[in-house]
Amino acid sequence: MKRLSIVIAVLVSVAAIGFVMRRSGGDESSDPAVGSAPAAEPRVEASVPVPPSPEQAAASAVALTGDVVTAGLISRRELIESFTTPGFGSELANLTSEQLTSMQLALTGSGRRDTALSVAEFPLRARTVALDTGSATVEVWSMLVIASVDEPVARQAWRTVTIDLALVDGRWLVDGWTSLDGPTPAGSPEGAIAPGRDVAERLQWSEVS
């Protein structure tokens, strides 16, 4: 039975790695060779797309939690179904929309404006716990940050996300997702708690690649 998350967006990117091979056109003597042929032109091999590793694909999925939270209903479904297996995408999109609707209703009921909500998740470490020719399971340890300009403080949640992946047409697609709280490091005893507005503003800065 496929495993589901509370809030998840999935993105699988493709990295291309090219290489160039050069052939020598002869010795490098300063005296021209009689009847010598022109040196061969350098040969450039075509770039061969290389799919990301399962760990890279899983980390990319975790990193885009904020995108799925802020996306519209239609674009959110299209985004999720674009990067999941056909059998899992619709199921996950339905669950995600239900959870986000519940969150928005809770915000409205407490007098807060969900439009001011900023969400970002930062994968820190990943490990592959199962791998074969067509499937993989990866665990990602991450920190989730939720902030709003209307809230006195921001919130953070450390969690370990377990993602099931299936290799489809050379791409690792998400086929299952679960998450557990922690492990959570202790905060600095002298660390000050920043206002929610300050954290929300920082989340609008450019992402670090």
C-alpha cells in the first residue's frame, strides 16, 4: 500500500553531463612536415542526459514542499501529477488538497490570513535504504519552516521523510511518501526568537543552489 504525506510536492530534475574528446594532429615539431595532412578537427561527443540519483530525486521532492503549498488548486495537481507515477499522483494530489484546505480553514477560524503564509523545507541529509533496477527507497532528513507576517513567531519542524521511487522512462518518479518527526536538535540557549515577519521576509530571498 502506497504511503502518503501530509503536505508534499515532487520535482524530479534532469542533469546533463557532457564531455569533450580531442585528438592530436601529430607531433609538435616547429619544422613543417612535407606532404603532411591537415590536423583532424576536435571531436565533440554528444551530451548524454544522466538522470539524478534516487537521493537527488528524493531531496528535490522534499525541497519543493513550499511550492505545492503556495500553488493554486489546478496548478498544484498538475505539478504533483507531473512528477509522480500515474498510479500515485492523483491520489497524492487529492490528499494534499484536503490537508491544505483544512489548514486554510484553521487559519481563517483563528483570524489569520493564509495568503501571508510562507513555507520552505530544507533537505539536509539523505540515504538510500533500498535500491534495485527499477525502484528505490530513500530517507531524507529535513527542516520545515512556516512563517507569516501576521504571526508573532515562525515555526520549525525537523522530520525524516521516507520516499518510494520508481524508475520510469529514465526518470525517478515518486511512488510513495511518509514522514516522521525528528530527530530535532536543541536550540541555542542564548538564541533569540525572531519575529515571524523577519523569518517570512528571509524566506522570500533567492534560493541557494
